[in-house]
Amino acid sequence: MHGLRLDRRSDALKGGESGVPSIVPGNSSQSLLIRYVAGLDPNIVMPPAGGRLKREQIELLRAWIDAGALWDGGTEATSPARHVKHWAFQPVSPPSVPNISSSWIRNPIDAFVLEKLQARGWKPAPPAKPGALLRRIYLDLIGLPPSLQEQERFLNAPDRIDELVEDLLARPSYGERWARHWLDLVRYADTNGYERDAVKPHVWRYRDYVINAFNNDKPFDRFILEQLAGDELPDASAETFIALSYNRLGPWDDEPADPKEDRFDQLDDIVSTTSQAFLGLTLGCARCHNHKFEPLTARDYYSMVAIFEGLERSRKGRTELDLPAGTWTEIDALNARDAQIAGLDKQIQAIRDASRARLLASGHGKIPAPAVQAFLADTAQRSDEQKKLVKEYTPVLEKQSARLLTLKDRKAIAVYEKRIAALREATPDLPRAYYLRERSAVVRPAHLLIRGKAANPGPEVHPDIPEVLASVSPFVSKLEVSAPHRTSLRRLAFAKWLADRRNPLTARVFVNRVWQHHFGEGLVRTPNDFGVMGDKPTHPELLDWLACWFMDNGWSVKKLHRLILASNTYRMSKQVNPQYAAKDAEDRLLWRMPYQRLEVEAIRDSVLAVSGQLSRKMFGPPMMPHIPAAALEGSSDPDKIWKESDEREASRRTIYVLLKRSMIVPMLEVLDLCDTTRSSPRRQNTSVATQALTLFNGDFVNRQAQHFAARLRKEAGKDPRKQIDLAWRLALARPPAPSEMKTMLEFLDRQPLEQMCRVIFNLNEFAYVD
């Protein structure tokens, strides 16, 4: 706060704003640093929070200063330019595929993986068994187990895996599965968070947009353009306006203590999410100062803020407003229509107001005198008691004043209403969407904020990208505004740069995410951080080859799935080799398929599918499944906060559950749903007692166990052996082993079928991919 820096020797010697050196090389007794951390100044405590330095730590600092206060690597701390050669900032170029002769290689992915294994003298794990591979592919691509018919069809022709993949990619449930991965990344939720946690109007249309984007295999470069600049595209449409919801998905405080600071918090949310989701960079760390570990400066950060500076949130006080979604021509026509309707409504209102005034002045209405006085009082001057009277007697006033309308008044209102109906018929309503908008091509100047505070504006900055990522900025040339006075086109220029194959990060980051969701870990194991502090790729050549292949194949996500699932690397078993595990416990060399627990959505959806209750209804407003009463007790309004859906509606896939930031459905929260307030590149994988209790004692699982048992009785009859066999095939896509059959028969001698179904839902094998 006072300009003191200790990461550069010159600044440390100079000191902060006081001008007194904090370090005097060779003389620790004269160094303010020692005076403060040793507690020699009674008025200053350093560190200001947390524990004080230990005596040996202080003595270490003394000795270092007395020895000259030498800096490793010279006299200055690392400058941003030092990291320009970092691997992730280099252009993506296709490496040569390793020239390896092996029958194990089905496509180039296998060649890259096998090369590293052979360098150690290792071999890949054996292939997965057909039944296990079948279940793996189903859960990976659509998040549901295969039906009995699908199992039989595949096991009769296990070599037709490519056809199976093609079939699953064509199913609507594929988009429901993979859209959830993207929604994690872009901090999707249905409400704003904070105290009121109001529902974001029509935000669910964005969720549906993402599902459709994956199902229609929307090229990823186009996917980028629509979400960041859907209103600035030449072919802007209802779909691209809905995609713009991306910018508005973050938490929002409808009554902030500091509106200016809140405004920059909103911009920070967009910049931080965008830099992580698309670039794999932690640019948000440069809001208050240059990034301490990455070649990213505060100027880089605020230049990105300037790109989004023109965006505004539509609202009326504390209430958010949605906006129409369509082509610009349709939106213009709708706005013109609404302006005409507003004028006609004003005429109708004037007639009704006159009737109300006559009633109040007459004193003949069934409204007590205090209420009449309340209505006649100036709105801004009404007392609390008068406000209550107005609210109470407004329905009475409306009803009685309507009776006093003259024949002339009624005819006039009828004419106006007929005109309104004609206007609505000629120009129908457009779908509503939840997006930020720019009102003009002229954007107010943006400034670098000193220490990240809105109250401390510094020098003006212009829209740009981080300097380390491009030698030529996409903002150097003047932007051509194709639709004058619409928007600044800053976001479109930025989005085009993101989707440009010369960008070193976008394709690398995205193919790594797809790999992660198939293998549990990415080739880069810090998927939102490709910077200097992030993990290095385990297979850098493979990562670059995949990135180039992805761009060369039209940025098609479905083609990328086909490629990965066609590899023998993907089709390996999970068989453990103790020798390999001792040297590579994290499976970084991909010598086997790793174990992966299913996300809560796939677990819940699988339970519904197996019980026979899964509703395939897609899209639309979110549903609200049953929540235990105890979970609502902490709410200030427990009777209204959660309008529970009926069981059929609540049996839809979990992607359609209302995500209320202040109260996540307990089952989802316990089983590691992501943090919806920020970009979440991967789910946590915890193991805590409440998970077992939820899956064994929870209302949902017990209810579905009853449905599962009813299904078994209906489809397998009364024979316990047939019931057990069917249950295993439905839930685990395999028949029970003899030992399992014996154990379950003994169990059914003591317990009802519903309890066996509950046990099956709690098997590790049910919660893990295979």
C-alpha cells in the first residue's frame, strides 16, 4: 500500500514511499526490514496478520543482509520477458508422429504414448474386457449405462466399437453429458448468489444453447465467437444472443456497498473466467499488481478489461431484466412495436387514472377516508401506514373505478387495445435471453486501477491482449463497424484472435480438457493454468499434435472424440502393474487407464436410468427435486425458497436441476458439485462419510431403490436368481459372479428386494466408470 517491493533488489534498497531503504547491504542493524520483523518498533507489527517470524528466521535475514543481500540470478528479480520462451507461449506446430512399428498402434495417439513407454522398456496394459469398455464408452459420452439390448448388441459384435461411438455421439444425451463439463468451466448457475440470490431470468436458455452446440457439433472456433461477441457477428441471431449469456453468468450483488467497486468486480469475473477458460492463464492475479510468477502485467489485465468495458447490465433497481433475442432487424422491429404499445398503454392509463381520481374525489366509494388520503398523498411522501393502506385497497379501487368508466371511455380503451393486439400480431414477441449489452460503438475510457481499487484510477489503457501472446495486437488496425452505432466490436476482434490458429493457447487448452474428461487427468494436469507455474505436459508432442489435428479438422469436438476413443490408449484396461506403479504412481506415462469416479450428475442419472424412472424430457426451465426439510431450515423464507417439482419432472437429468448458489441440492453438494462462483476446470474427488450416508440413507436413493425393485419384479418375475441377474446387468452391464450370486441369495433370505437394490446403488463399481 505504500509502494514497498521486495521482489526486486533496486526497489528493496530504495524502500517505499518514505524513501528510507528497507535493506542496507552489509548492515542489518540499519535496515528497516529487520527493525520491523524483529518487533523493534513498538508501533509497527510485521507481518500484520498471522504468526510472527521465528527467531532463527530473523537471524537468517540478518546474516543475509550482513553478507551483502545478494539476489540469485543477478541484481534484479525476474522480468516478464524472461518467460517469453515458455513452451505454452510458442506457436503450435505439428510434430512428427513417432515412427514405431507395433501392432498395438491404431492411430498416432498410440504412437506418441508407446514411444515414452518403450523408452523405459514398459508395455501398455492389456485391453479392457468388452463389457467394461462398453460401460466406459457409454458413461464417458452420454453419462448413462447401456440398456440390456445395447449390451447384447455390442457383445455380439465387440469389434464394432467405432459404430458404437458414432451412435452415441448422435444421441441428444451426448450434449447433456458434455455440456455440463463446459458449464463447470464458465461458472454456470441459475441464481445470482449473495443475500437475495435471485433467479437469473431465462439464463437456462444458455444451458440449452450449450447442449445444442455439442449435439450439433458446432465448431469450437465458432462457439468462441458466439459466446463472447454473439451480438457483433454479421449473422447475429437469437441463438448468438443467447450465447452472450456467457458474459453474465457470474455472481451478482444486487445491493453492493460500493457500486463502483462492484462494477469492476463484474468485469474481473469476465476477464478472469475468459483468461482461464479459453487461454489457461491466471490473468486475474494481475488486477492489483503485475503477476508475481507469470509474464502478465497489470496493464495486460486492464487492457483485457477495456475489451469488455462497454458491457452493461439491464436492470430496474435491484431487479434484473432479460432482453429479446433475435436478429438485429427483429430486435429493432420489436423495440419499435413496444414503443408504440407503450404510447397506447399510456393513453389507456390516463383514462383509468381519471376514473380513479373521480372516484376518490366523490367520496362515494367503499374506501375509508384514511385510505383515500393515502392514495391522494404524494407517492414519495407516504408514511408506512399509508403505503399499507394503498396496497390493501388498490384492488378495491381498481374494481370500483372500472365501473365508473363512461361509455366513451370504454370505447376508447377498446380501440387502443385493438391496436395493441394488432401490433403484437404483426410483430410477435421474441424469446427472452440473459445477456449483457453494449449500447453504443463509443466506449468510455478504461483505466488501470491502482491496487485494483475503483476509487484509484491510474493511466488510461486501451483494449489489447497480453503482450507475451502476440507480436501484433488484433486491435492495432482500426475496427470497421459493420453496424454503425451498435457496439464497439472490441469483443469480436478479441474473439477472432482467440479462435485464430496462430494463438498458441486456445486449441492446446481445449484439447487438453477433452483428454482430461476421457482419462481423468489432462496431458497438462493444471487445465486452467498453462503458465509458468502450471504443470508441464506429460506428452508435449502429443498435445501439440492433437491441437493441430483439431484445428485442421474444423475445430470439430465430435471428430476429436472419435480420434481419442479409436486409440488403443483409450481402450486399455485398468490393470495395475506393481513395478510400473512404484515408479509412476500417478500414471503420467499412460501405461494403464486410470480409475475415475463418476461425477454426481452421472451417478444420479444412472440411478434413474437403472430404476426405470429417468425422464428424457430436454430443455426449458430448471426443475427442483426434493430437498430434506432440514436443509431449508436455515433459510429466511423456507416456504418459498424451493418450489419442489413433482416426481416425474424431478426425474429429469441432473443438468436440469436448479443450481441455486446459496443452497445447492444437498446430494449434489456432498458428491462434489463444482464451485459455481468461479471457473472450475475439474471436480474435486473427496471421500467423506456424508457421501456414503447420502447414497445409503438419502431419500432419493431409497425412493429409487423401491422403483428398481418394482422393475425387477415386473421384468424378472419372482425368481430371486433372475432378479439378481437382471439387477447386475442393468446396473453394472455384466452378469453377477458366482460368489456375488451366492451372497445376494443369502442376503435376500434376510432382507427385502428393495434393500438389495439400495446395496447395488452403493457398490464402488456403480460409482466408478469401470
